[in-house]
Amino acid sequence: MNRKNRFVCFSSKWLLGVLLTFSISVKAVVLQDSALITINANNIPIEQVFRSIESQTNYSVFYNTKVIDPKEKVSVNVSRERLTEAMDKVLKGRNLKWVIKGKGIIIMEKNAAVPAGTTPVQAAERVGATDSLPRVTVSGTVTSDEGFPLPGATVIVNGGKIGTTTDGQGRFSMGNVPDRQTVTIRYTGYQPQDYVIRGSERLVVQLKRAVDRLDETVIMGYGTTTRRYNTGSISKIPGEDIRKQPVTNPMTALQGRAPGLFITQTTGLPGSPVLVQIRGRNSITAGNEPLYIIDGVPFPGRPINENNSSGGANGFVSPFNTINSSDIESVEILKDADATAIYGSRAANGVILITTTRGKQGKAKLHVNVYSGAGKVTNMLKMLNTQQYLEIRREAFKNDNVSPTIAADPDLMVWDQNAYTDWQKFYIGGTAKMTDAQVSISSGSETTRFLLGGNFHRETTVYPGDFGYYRGGGHFNIDHTSTDKKLGITFTGNYTTDNNKTTTQDFTNLYNLAPNMPVYDKAGNLDWTLGYNPIAALRLKAKSQTSNLIFNSTIKYEIMKQLKFKVNLGFNDIRMEQNKLFPKSANPPTTTSLSSAWFGNSRLNSYIIEPTLDYTRELFNGKLTALLGGTWQYQRSKYSDIQGQNYANESLLESLAAAGTIGSKFYTDRKYKYASGFGRLNYIYADKYIVNASFRRDGSSRFGPNKRFGDFYGISGAWLFSNENFIRDNISFLSFGKLRGSYGSVGSDRISDYQYLSTYTSSSFSYAGNPGLTPSRIANSSFSWEVTKKLEFSLELGLLKDRIFLSSTWYKNESGNQLINYALPVMTGAQFYNANFPALVVNKGLEFELNTTNIKTKNFTWSSAINLTIPKNELAKFPTLQSSSYASQFTLGKSLTLQKGMAYGGIDPQTGAPIILDIDKNGTIGNFPGDYIDMGNLDQKYYGGFSNSFTYANFTLDFLFQFVKKDGYTIGFSHGTLANQRIEVMNRWTKPGDITNIPAASATAGKDVFNLTNAYLPYSNYYLEDASYIRLKNLSLSYDLNIKSIKSRIYVQGQNLLTITDFSGLDPETNSSVGSMGLPPLKMLTAGIQLSL
């Protein structure tokens, strides 16, 4: 478009805008003047004249009593004249002017101006025209839309100069309030409402539950808040978003939904644990998982089965599999010092609060939700076919100048040279089937509400054979409030039992079996040529059964209007029984050992009591809230396992009594005691300025007698600058603005019990026929907390009536007093001791969150959300690092996930051998530390999620993309050996002069190419590559059918439907860490129906 055309286009648009503005203005003037006024009065107060105009026009008249005396006598004769003429006659001869602002007529001096973007009362106030208003008394009650009183609701007059709060019955009263002012009523979790005062009156106000993101209820430690008044960093994920995803573990439904939260699946098998981190890795050796709390009850995020031998193909079993996703109302992620300090010594790694569903008032409603579907592996490696494989095998022997033998190389000498089996397809190419059913009934009166629900879930695997996961459970909630609203009692319970049938190994690892490997020999028996058989592996089975009971009761009592008492009682009982079966038939017939089995039992009991006092009062044009409480927790965990050997009949393997002999035994019994006192002060002044302070003193049995107690704190402040007049008057598109910051100190006790005690191991030496003991760990009575100091600043902006909401956060966490397992010299007689070390780990980063309502009409709504986290992890301090046992792992100034290894220098064009660089130039390679380099780290460079929701008529479409930028390890090459390889080896070196990145084939240990490929290359940066990915995590399409009293919804859902990545391995999430080769997350498609009647 040339300059002239651009000018014409711009001029046209400008002229059209002027015309539209003019037409709107004219229309407004016409409406203002449409009322006809009649006043025939002689010698009456001018105040009565204005009241008469108000009654005939429905406008309110504002003026300054210092300019116009309300008692001044005037005579006015107006007959059926417009407002303009009537007002001009009333003010004739005065140096005054009047303007219309909304529903207000504002009289002012001629040199005064009314600010734009203000209400009538605000505009009148700016020009001193409100003192003419009479003073009245306003009272009333504030209730929810369900009819429940809302104690503590704020009632603010005209922006905050006059205000009060409701009492325990939702009542309020204010005197000396200017008439015709606007009263704003607010309550956490509800939509605010405005009322214009019309004389002394009693208001009956019903607030609707908030749909505004700013005023929805957000759960925090021992209380609630809203996003508007929150001073900490809390991300909320509603249960609705979790229920849209067909997952067994609800933690996987959180992936990509909150900034600062990174979750990794370990495998795609049902029941598998996940790795959860909030704002990075804080500890060098201790646990980095957050604190989990479900309905006020601490929950173990780590598997309770302790012995390494207890894990099946899915590793350790996650206790979160016993939490039904459909029972979750919301999940809150607590990150900064302000949000976490109230949890003290357990909150260094963040806190995840899970709130379950509750009963609602109204007629009994039955809810049913059933869905079913199927899943497949998202991606298969491209492997060699039989001809390609045998070609490389023969080439390897030729390169090595060695001949194959019948005993060692049956694939070349014995097996069918044309046979082909795709072992990936055989082991993980099946279809997993999923069925889920939920049913609940909810009802309630004004005083009592209840919910009762049940659930069933069944999910098979992609493995061949009868493997799968089964879960069933129930959930209930009862809320009761006394008729005087002073006493409230809540009971909540969840019980789940599951049965996980899997194998002792992940069959994904068998991807590289020779493609012509036979299952049966010529006689029809299992082929045991190599000492193992592909089918026999299916006979190695592992089973686990878990039951989980979580019970919570809360008792509340209103001692007086401003003081409330509450006590939270919680109980958690988790039990797990496991066994692994090793039948003789899974071994070659030549083996002499009989069948064996392993049995494990785990149990964890936890009790918690938390009394609190909550005090609230109005103070100096603000609201003060104080919390004081205490915690007592007792936890006991037991674990035992035993091995049964020499079974005569492998069909009896599940019975320990049938074992011929009893093998190894293992038993632990651990007790954990925890006690603390805590408090919080919160003050909101003038609805603009907020300060918050939290303190906690903790005592834990996990630490030494000299350091058993610790103090933790958090302070924060926020400024709601959008409530400032100078902002509100000049930035009309800014609907919300808040600056906040926090600083504090929290601790970490994510360690095992009794780590401060000395331990001994049995010795092969004896004295007088008695076995001896050797000290393995020295006691440390000063063994204490790791301490994390957290600093954060954040800016939150709402634009265009909050249709655009942006949050940007900078944080820095410094974790010191690190708990280190420190190796001891041999002459001490012990191997190590646990101690706090002055090492410092720093996590800092940026978090962004953007939520937009792009389109909102009667029939169509489109909303979007994106979150982005840019983290950085660094070991900032570690005295004597180079002389410690950690020198091979860490480097100052680098990430804790730093990868050290040898430097790959290419493929020698003449020999096809990998080149490993001699960094220290001493003539040999592979020396540590001289030949080792910092190869990079496995941290996420950035990560986040992007979601959209479309609603048209009765259709709803939602989708979520998760994205991660990181590096990882791909699957290594060992081409030439008796193992299939990825198709990439077809680009290998084959003759002198070849330029390639893949070494020559070699099959013989001791040969240079073989040694360099298999002994050096895996420990270099050769296999470290870009493991970034974008994944379509969830897609949901639904249609609402409402037939009379039955509300129904039919829907289809997809999980992990698409993965975009350049990673050459099986999956960038589950297969990019060192030595990992697990089943990838499955691509699931389900269809279901919901009914409410």
C-alpha cells in the first residue's frame, strides 16, 4: 500500500470514529433532555428545587454547600421545559456551571473540570460537590446466593473512606453516611456488588460466587484468600482441568498447567511414580519433593516400599495412584516464602495442597460419569531388519578379522537367516484398554450438606499377557452448621484399594533383541540358546496391592464475633503388599535352582492434630487478621520383606508357606514425631496496601538432640496500585494492578529417620565364635535442617476489565546448611557421617503467566492461557569441593545436574574408530579429571504450557500443549554385537575415507573400535543431544445435552496425542536421563458420558 492510500485509509477510519463518537454524544444529550420539568415555587429553599428536579428526572444533584447555601430562598417558574432550560434558569446569575456525569448532575464553579473515567460520586467529590448530600444510616445483611450468612464481608462506601464488616450473622450497620453514595460489598470467593444509597434503608444483599479470576477462593496454608489480596506465589489448578484427563496418577494431570512446577513421568505404565519439583533442585543429597497435604492431612509423596527389590517394571509404586482424580476440587501450588513459611521446616521444596469435593446445598443430585478407551505407545524406534542386521554383523567380524562361532554367534551360524521379529511391536506394540466409572450423590439443607461417591478404574498394559491396574474406592463429606451458625463440624474421608499386576522388568528394554532370534527350537520347545528366552520373560511377574485411608475432621466454633476457634484432626493409613515371582520355567532347563518368590509388606500410619485461633477486626481504615496455631504429628512406618526359595510347585509361588526354605529377611520400624507452633498476621489498609508475616517454630525427631528445633519465617507486602486515584483516573484500560514481594526462611526435613545416629554393619570377622560389627556411620548430635532463603518480586496486571491478565515473577532461592553424606578416611574406622555442610545451592528464575478472554459473546467464548518458566540452578558454594568425594559430580558455578565426561572428537576417517580427545595432553585418554569436561546439564532451560478453551452453543473444545527445552541422553550404539540397532547405523563408517558420525561395526572385545565405542563413547558427550519437545498433552471435546431435569454431557478425550521433538530416542520425557529406557507415556483416546439428575 503506497503512502497516499495509507493516508486515505487512515483518514477514513479517523472520520468514521469521529462520526460515531459524535452520534453517541448527540444521542446522550437527547436522552438527557428528553424529560420535561415543571416547577412553580416562590421563595422556597433551593435545596427543595434540586430535590424536585431529582424526582422528575431520576438524576441526583451534587453541589458544594459553601458555594450554594441549601437554605437560600429562590423562586422558580418552569413549565414543561427540558432539563437544560430548567437548570439554566435555576442557576441564572451565578458564576456556576453544571454537567451531567452518568446519573448525576454536578454543579461546580466555571473554572472547575470533571475528571474522565470516574463515577458521578467520584466526579462530584473531586470538585467538592458532595457535602450537599444528607447523612443517613445504612444497615443490612449479606448472604451467599445459597442463603448462608457471610461473616467478615467488607462493606465499603465510595472507594474506602467509610466502611465496616459483617458480623457472624452477616449483618452490618453504618451511620453518618452521605446519601446517594455507592456501597461496595465484597467477600472472598464471591462477586462484589454495588448499591446506591437512597436514604436510610436496610439492604438485603445476596452475593454470587465469583467467576472473576481475581475474586475466586484460593486455598493457602491454614486459610483462604483471593488472587486479588494474595501476597504470596500460589498457583491454582481447578479440579475441572484435572478431570478432563484420563490419567491414573493425578499428578500427571498437572503437567504444563502451572509456572514453576515441573513433573516428569518415570514410565508410561499405570501405577508408576512421578518426579515433582517446584522451582528446581534445592538439595544436593536430600529429597527435593514438595510437601503434600490432602484436606489438611500430610500425605507421603514418595513410595512407601523401601527396598530396591520391591519395584516391578513400573519401579516403586506411587501412593498418588490411590487418589481419585474425580474427587479433587482444586490443587494449589505454594512456592515463595510468604506462601510456604507457615509450614516451616517441611516447605523448602514448596507445598502442594489438594482439596477434595464437598456436598452442596439443594435437592439430592446424582452424578454419573463413565468413560472407556484405548492407548498405544506414542513412538517406536526404527530398527534394522534381518538383512541389514546380519550385514552389519558379518561386517563387524570382517573389520575385526575374526570368525564367528556357533556357540557365541548363533544369529549368524544357527538361526534362520530370513526370520524376522519386530520385538518392539511384540513387547510394547499392544493396545492398553481403560475403563473408568464415577458415581456420587450430593444434597444438603441450610445446616447440613453431604456428598457420597464411589469409583472404579481398570487399565491394562501394552505388554503381551494378563497385566493391568485395577482400582476402586469411595469418598464422603459431611458439613454441619448449628442453627445459630456458631458451631461447624466437617467430616471428610477417602478410601481406595488397588491391585497392580505387572512384570519384574520393563519389556521396553528388550527392544534390541536380534531380529532373527527364535522363540522355539526345532522340537517346539522354548529356545534357550543364549541362556534366556523372549517368551519366558513374561513369566516373571510382580504384584502389588495398596489400600489408602485418609480421614479428616474439622471442628469450628465462634467464640465471639471476631474470634474463632478451629481444630483439625487427621489420619492417614496406607498399606501395601507386594510379591515378585521367579518360576523355574522362566530359566533354562539346565538351571539347578528351583522356583523362588519375594514378599514385601509396607504400612504407614500418620496422625495429626492442629488447633488454631483466628482473630479478625477493623483497625485504622483497614482489616487485621491474626492466626495462632500448633501442630502435633506422629507417623510410624513399617516395612518387611522375606524371600521364599526352593518351591516344589511353581503354581504355589504366591504362598510363602509353600516355600521349601526361607531366604533373606529385611525389617524396619520407624517413628517420626513432629511438633510446632505457628502464627500469621495480615493487614489490609484502605483496600490498597497489604502486609503479611508468618512465623513457625518446629521440632522434629529426624534431627540430632542439639539441633532438634528451628525457627522459620516469611514476610511480604503488596500494593494494589490500580486502586489509587491517580492510576484509576489516568489509565482507563488498567483494571487491576498489583506489585508484591516476599522474603523468608524455610527448612527441609526430606530425609529418612535416625540419620543422626551411629550405625553398624555385620562383619565377616568374629571373636570367640561371635560375629563382629563394623561401624559404618558416626553419630552426629548436631545434625540439623537444610535452610532455604527465598526472595521474590512479582507484578500482576489486569487489562480491559481483566480480559487480559498477566503475571510476571522473579525469584531467587538460596539453600544452605546442606545435608551431606561425607566420606571418612579409612583410619577413622567408619565409612561416613551425615553432617550439615556450608554448601550453597541457588535456584533463580523468571515465571510468566498470561490468561486472556479473547472472545466472549452470547453463544461463543474463546479463552487462552500460557505459562512460561525460565529456571537456573547453580552450586554457588562448596568448600573443599575438589578434595571431596563429590568432585567428580559437581563444579562450582554449574548446575547440580551437570554432566561430566570425556570429549568426543569425531570419527577417524581412516579406521572408523571414535576419537576421544586427550584434554590434559598426557598421551592417554579417559583420565579423571584431566580428560573430563563439563558437557552440559540436564536442567530444563525453559518449560511451560499453552491451553485454549472454545465454547460454542453446547459444544466445548479444550486443549493443552506442554513444552520443554532441555538436553538428554539418547540410546547408544553397539552395532556389530548380538543386538539389534537403530536404523541410523546404516550411515556408519565402512571404508577408509568415509566422513560420518557413526563408528565402524565391531563385535570383538579388545579391538580398538569395540573398546572405544563401548567403553569410552558412552561416557562422553557423544550421546548427549537436544531432548526438547512439544506435546499435545490433552484434547477434550464435549457436547451438553439437557433434557428436562437430566443434564448430560457426551465427550471424547485424548492424552499425549502428538509429540514434536528432534530427540532420536524413544521418548524425550521418560528416556532422556542416564541409563533410562522405560515405557513412554501412552497415547490414549477415550469416550464417555456424564449424567446429572
